Amino acid sequence: MKAFFEGIQYLFVDILFAPLDFLRRLELITWFGANTINWIFMIICACAIVYWIKQLRIFDDAGTENQDTTAHSFLK
């Protein structure tokens, strides 16, 4: 049974957390390199928000959005 739990430890510590260990070592060398993934996610989220707002504006300008308070049955 001990070997089973040591196998789980090996899987998580030595294999699955290897990318995180790499980022931890990279942060000591360059902060910008270690946070590149965060910047990529922030750029993707910013692009998604801009696209979403543009789509909202298109539907709002076309007048197809129903803004009546009784648009949903649970609001009656």
C-alpha cells in the first residue's frame, strides 16, 4: 500500500508539477518570462470583452434586443 501512495506522490510531484517548477525557477531569472502566460491570458480576455461589447452594441443598434421587464416569465 505504501508503494501505491509513493506512486501517486511521484506522479504529482515529479511529473504533473514540473511546469510549475520550471516557472518558479524562471521567475528568479526573469519576472517577465515567468509571467508571460498571465499576459497572454489577459490579452485573450481583453479581446473577448471587446468582441462581446461590440456584439452587444450591434444588437442594441438594430433594436432586436427585448429590454421589457416581462421578457422572462420569472420576472412577472
